[in-house]
Amino acid sequence: MTTNLLTAYRKKRDFGTTPEPEGKPRRAGRRHVFVVQKHRASHLHYDFRLEIDGVLKSWAVPKGPSLDPTVRRLAVRVEDHPYAYRNFEGEIPAGQYGAGEVIIWDRGTYRTPDGGDNATLRSELRKGTLHLVLRGKKLRGGFSLVRLKRPRQWLLIKKCDAFATERDVTRNDRSVKSGRRISDRRPTRGKSRVRFTRRSRGR
Ligand code: MN
């Protein structure tokens, strides 16, 4: 695969300023990785990323993944990210695209239920129905990503299996890399702003 998969990603960023990786596609291997980054940009969301074709195919999931098979989570396809992005955790500076804090909420490897290779994944992605078996710390078992008729909109759905539960997995809110939580503050835009809302503390 060529580097032009990352053109959209690179256009949006100034790599002299942001600590995010510029990255390159990697040669497709046997083990495919996934990562879910929790990102407090202007809106809090979770970035669900799957290694396909040596880059991270990416979806922004506003409410985050669910382990409840009756719940369908909207997942908006965004630009491919470099493979190196799987390790990114930190603060995207104010004024940069996606400014705000990022933690690695979950990561691991995944496969297709029937042992398909990269070509299978590429084909499923194009057709708009991906079947995945995730092996992360928080997300495990079968999931589907299904494209809707509207452009870029998909649904992320847990399959019924031994890992399905009604328990809200997003309550487990620490980074699997550092143990850190996304701090409660808003992204910095110059001076810190006075806040008019009070939140309960001490929990
Ligand atoms: Mn994001």
C-alpha cells in the first residue's frame, strides 16, 4: 500500500507542533492490531482504529463501545491514521487539529471470525460489513461494524457471546498504557476560562 492512504491525516496536522506521529504504513503482517483512544477534543469521543492495509482505519464513536448486543453505537468513519498512532497518548496542543487529551483506552489484536487475511478485511471494509473478534483488555469477543446508507456513518455492535454484558465498559475509564484518566478539564484555548458549572468531586 502506498503512503497516500495517509494524505488526509497529514494535511490536517503540523508535525512541528503536535506530538502525534507522522508515521508510515507498515507492511501487512499476520497479527492485526486494534486500538481505542479516548479523546477529549471539542467533544469527548472514542476513536476506534483497526489495522488494515498497514494503516489504522478509523471511526469516531461519540458514546464509546458497548458490550451490550442490544446497543448500537454510531461510528463515524474518519481519515486513516498511521500504524504508529496505536501508541499515541498525550496532549494535542491548542490550535492543532483535534486539540485535547488522548489516552489509550484499550488495545490488543483482532481477527476475522473465519480466519480471513488482510484481503478479507479490505473487501469487508469496502462492502460495508466488518466482522471482528477482538482481543483487548476491555473489549473482547465478536463485534460487527456495519455501514449505513448515510455517508461515513457506521454502527458498532457487540455480538452475543460469552463476553457480552450489560455492564457499561466505558466506566472503566483508565488508560491501559499508563493507568491515567482523561482529566476533567476542557482543551486549553489560550487562557483558562472561568467555569460556571460545578461538578461533584471526590468520587
Ligand atoms: Mn479523535
